[in-house]
Amino acid sequence: MADKKAPAKGPGIRVRRVYEAPGPDDGTRVLVDRVWPRGLAKADARLDEWAKAAAPSTELRRWYGHEPERFAEFARRYRAELAEPERREAVDHLRELAAAGPLTLLTAVKDLSYGHAPLLADAVRGHR
């Protein structure tokens, strides 16, 4: 029973803005945006990986436009995208990284509460 509760609690997965300085507990740092963050030099990002395939499609991202009133529909559509083979592989890979130690999903989104990264973190934890 304890094993079933562990994924719900989640392996050490956190979501942060890529512009924030790396923290000592970040573990593996993975950018989960499809496009490179504006104004950030690649050398300054201090990434371990860039998981473009885990990001929302360009079409979905453009439709959403980070308009809070569209977030519920965006979340529904993004979760559906995460079930597609390429994105499912990306989620599985992130799950493997999280199983090996702390994982930090990084995004350039200003307001994390309306971004895709927390939804992705839930998918990595096994929530849908």
C-alpha cells in the first residue's frame, strides 16, 4: 500500500522558472518549453536536458496565449497531447529521471499556476 501512495506524493519533482538561480536541491534540471526562453544565454541556463517533446504543441500554445479563462480547456487539451506516443515517451523519460533523484522542471512561463509545467509534473507523478 505504501508503494501506491509514493507516486501520488511524487518523487522529488519541483517546478521553477528557468530564470531563477539554480537551487542546491534542484537535482536534474530539465527545460520543458518548446522554444528557448527569451533573453537567456544557453550557458546561463545550467540545464541537464531540454525536453521539447514534453511541451505543449505550438498550435495549442498559440491558441492558449496564457489567457487564464482558457486554462481549464488548455489543461484538458494538453493532457490529451501527453497521451500521444512522442509525448508519452518524454513523460516516461522524465519519470525515469525523477526515480533516480530530484527533478526540476523549468519553464519561462511568468505565472506557474497557469502554465503547463505543473500539469506535466502531475503526469510525471502518475496523475492524469
